[in-house]
Amino acid sequence: MDKVVIGGYEFDRECPKGCPGRDEYFGQGGLCHRCPIFNCLPSPGDDDGFVLLRPDEYRSDWAKAWRKWFDGGMEGLPSLLL
């Protein structure tokens, strides 16, 4: 699968299949709204390529926490400090 560097960490270009955010209600404050993949990559089928943040703008401490969470089996929630 194609990879991209976001906040200094490597991520797949697609949401992981086992991510609990996929089945979550897509409302304000949901898991996806903080995810580096959601925020830094265009949505599938988006021909304009719109992103909320460029990959180099995403917080490296959050990218590290997401990378650890994805690699750890996506149990609980990622630890994202304000």
C-alpha cells in the first residue's frame, strides 16, 4: 500500500480496515476529526484534492500518538495532548 509522511511519521493513504472510527457516528468530536489520514489526505474520489492540513502542518506529537495507536491494535483511544 502507498504510504505518506504526516507529521514526521509514515501512514497508509487509507483508513485502516479495523479502525473503530469507521463504525462511529460521524459527528463533531469523533475520532476521525483528529486523525492524520482524515485531516491530511483528500477523501477518496475527491478530484479537487482538498485537505484540512498539509501533512507537514500536522502536529508531530499527535502523529506519533496515532502511529503508536495504529501499531498497537487500535485499543482504547490515542493519547492526544492539548
